Amino acid sequence: MHPLRVLAGRVLAQGRPAVQTVRFKTQGSVQQPGSKRFSTAEATAEPAENGNGSTLRRASAARERSLTMETLNPNVKAVEYAVRGPIVLKAVEIEKGLQQGVKQPFEEVIKANIGDAHAMGQQPITFLRQVVALCTCPELLESPAFPEDAKTRARRILQGCGGKSLGSYSDSQGVGCIRQDIAAYLERRDQGVPASWEDIYLTTGASDGIMSILKLLVSGQGSSRTGVMIPIPQYPLYSAAISELEAVQVNYYLDEEHCWALDVNELHRAYQEAKRYCNPKVLCIINPGNPTGQVQSRKCIEDVLHFAYEEKLFVMSDEVYQDNIYSPDCQFHSFKKVLYEMGPEYFGGVELASFHSTSKGYTGECGFRGGYMEVINMAPEVKVQLVKLLSVRLCPPVSGQAAMDVVVNPPQQGEPSYPQFLQEKTAVLGALAEKARVTEEILNKVPGIKCNPVQGAMYAFPRIFIPPRAVEEAKALGMAPDMLYCLHLLEETGICIVPGSGFGQKEGTYHFRMTILPSTEKLKILLEKLSAFHIKFLEEYTALEEPSR
């Protein structure tokens, strides 16, 4: 059997424990149905030998499970998340093998599949860790090892926590003073556009906020079921959430030939087509783009908001990469700021939720799961329902809220921590900009690969040519051609990237997403290995086609 088909079978089989059956011998009489009490039952089992010679308890009669693949929620089965999909499972398997001495044609697995900055070697921002450490261990407030500006922020955060402890629950919307700091940050970022702390909700990463808003928006049946417009390529969180909520996915395609630009005519096309089978009422935007790395112009954002206003769409603006702008010709414009500048009719007429996170930017603090959303123009009675929904999960991690506070309230000029903070922030963003440039430059030198400029975010999403013979082989194996490509790459080089089919792409085109987060040295090694692999891949599959010509 083909090894890749074996992999597919393994993935499906993972997590399925062996079934043990139990025979029950009742003691005493059993009361009739409706009685309040039942007699005890003693499980008896017969010993059996397993493959290692140890004794197992083998039950003599099968007991049916309540939860099986047949009874599992079908919406869960429909969920797919390529960033941690079969490629990553295979990478973990290979990595474990390397640790156990299994020989491979490479010495390590290089994971370029996910935007996890610290896992790739990025160092934490000192000031952020100092504030969170002080909040976690308040006795450190007496230590001369910590700067006063860090202590001031920690004391303010702790003052807003129940019992002055990071271990207490916060309000479901988040700690009040942190929400106030976020509102102040937004006003600074957007050059005076007003922000109310009562429109701010702390979340468990941006993903939690996105899911919460979608839960509010999805309703209806049949042709009235909510349609959610998402960019293609997209971050798989959106398609996964849509599947889980049983909403209708409405694709609009970014323009690869123009650096993944968003064309408002494509929005009109997708919207009008979707109206035939659903009720499109949500427009999702990712700016800067993931996986595509484009940064939208102000004119583009204005056109999108005008479209949303005309069609009465709720806009969800994913802005977690707002600090990750590398191209000197690009600038981040928040959707809220542009909406405000379009005038009162628009600013008061478009419902908008914007999302940010500690996980990206220059901090890369993924593990804290800190984030927030700002929601404007939501009906007051609906806001009550939103708070109710958020209350079910009690509150986001308070340590993550503290980390989010530092992101929006970093050291300012004149404070003791400012010089070190500025140096660390500049170094991180400068290195990312250089790696974005190097990635584009090297990939575009490889025959059969075309990479648009990485204007922002943390990823490249190059288009790759895959020979027809490889496409045929992939179809025979029941997988996407770029999945076949990425599996071969992993098995031959140890490089773990994600196939473009996991993000969506135009029919007949193939891509992969790779992060630019590895160190510059390791990134260059990755790109050299990838380049050599691609040429070899083309040569091998082209040679296979020769006899048939």
C-alpha cells in the first residue's frame, strides 16, 4: 500500500482506544422502573494476555458506547483546521522517531506551519513579562529588580482584580481598568476617533471573540440561513466556526495577480450569488491578511465599508497583525477609523466588531491567550445577550488580560523601561521585515514558484506549479495535490508547511503557507532546502510523464 495512503488511514484511526467489554453480575433484586434506588452491580472480567505479556481485563460481553463516529455531532465532523491537520500529525510522529534514534535524511523537523513566535525562538518582550510576573507574584513589588513603571501598571491591574489577585474571576467582559486602557489605546491609534470602554470585551485570544460574535449572528433555516462572507484564501478558523455553527460559507476571492487585493466587484458577485441560497449578513475581513500577507489600502477599506453599508452587512474586522507591516509603501488603517472618516451616516450605520490579540504583533505571546474585541453600533438589547453569552464561560484568563494591557499600554518615552522596550520591539519587527523580504526574494528565484510580496502579517503564500502526473497521483490517493507536495517535502526534508488547499484557493491553483518566524539562519536553511526539493519534485514527476508523450 502507498505510504501516503497509510498515513491517511493512521490519521483517521488516531485516538480510537481498544474496546473493553464488561459482564455484570447483579447482587440481590433489581427494583422496578421508576424506583428511586437500584441494587449494586459488580463487574467481573476475565484476565487475558496482551502483546507485552501483561494481564488485561477482558470483558465477556460488549457494551455499546454512547458516543461513536455515527452518533457524533455531524457539525464537529465537518470542522477542519489545516494549521494543525494531518501534515502536523505526521511531523510530530517523525520528530518522536528522531528522538528515539530513527534515521531520516535530515536531523530535525522545522515547523513553519503555525504563527507561534516563541516556539520559533523569538524572545519575550521584557516589560510585558515583568508586569505579568508582578501581577502573578505581588510580593515582587517590593523587589528593587523590577522598574517602577512595571510596578505602577501591575498595581493598577491588581487593584481591578477581586481580592487584588490575578487568580480571581473578572467580570465576563474583562477587568474594568484594562478595558479602559484598551479604549485609550484605540483613541491614540486612530488619532482621536472616540472609543468607549463599554464597547470593549476581553477575550481568550481573538478566536474566542470571533466565535462569540458569529454565535450571535447565525440564525434561520434553509434559504434564510445566515451566510458568512469570508476571503479565499482564509484563516481556517472561519471555515471551522461556520461548519460548527452550521452557517453558510460564502467565498469571495482575493486577487492574486494584484498582490491579493480585495476587489469590491468580487464582493458584489459573491453576495448576489449567495442570496439565491442563503441570507448573507456577515462580512469577514482579515487585514493584514492571513495567509496572504497583503495590507489593504485606505481606498479599498472605504469601498468595502460602503458595500457593507449598502447591503446592511455586519462587518467583522480581524486586525491581529496590525503591528506587522513590512512594506514601506503600506500602512495599517483600522476599519473603525476609516468608517469614522466616512462621516456620521456611515459611522453610526455600520455594525462593526474589530479584533486584536497578544499572540501576534511584536509580542508573540500566544500562550497567554489574551485578546479583545471592540463592538460598535450593536443594538443595546443585543449587547445584553452578548454579555449573557460571554458570562457562560465566566471570563477570559486574567493573566492573558494583564498581558493584553501591556500590549496597549507599553512604556512611554520618559519612563525607565522605554529604551529597552523600544530596542526589543524595533529588533523584532526589523527582523520580521528582513525575513519577509528574503522569503519573497528566494522563492521567486525558484522555477515553478511565484510569491507575492509579504507586505505584512507572518506568512508567505506562494503559488506552486505541480506537474499533471503528481496531480493524478494525489487524486488517486484521495488527497489535494498540494497536500501530496507538502507530505513529500516533510518526508524528504523535515520541513513542515501547510498546503494551500487548507485555506482555500481558486480551482486549478496550488499553494502552501509558511511562516517567516524561524530565525534568519534557520529560515535561509529552510528556503534552500525547499528550493532544492521543488526542483527535484518537478524533475521526478516530469520524467515520469516522458514515456507517455
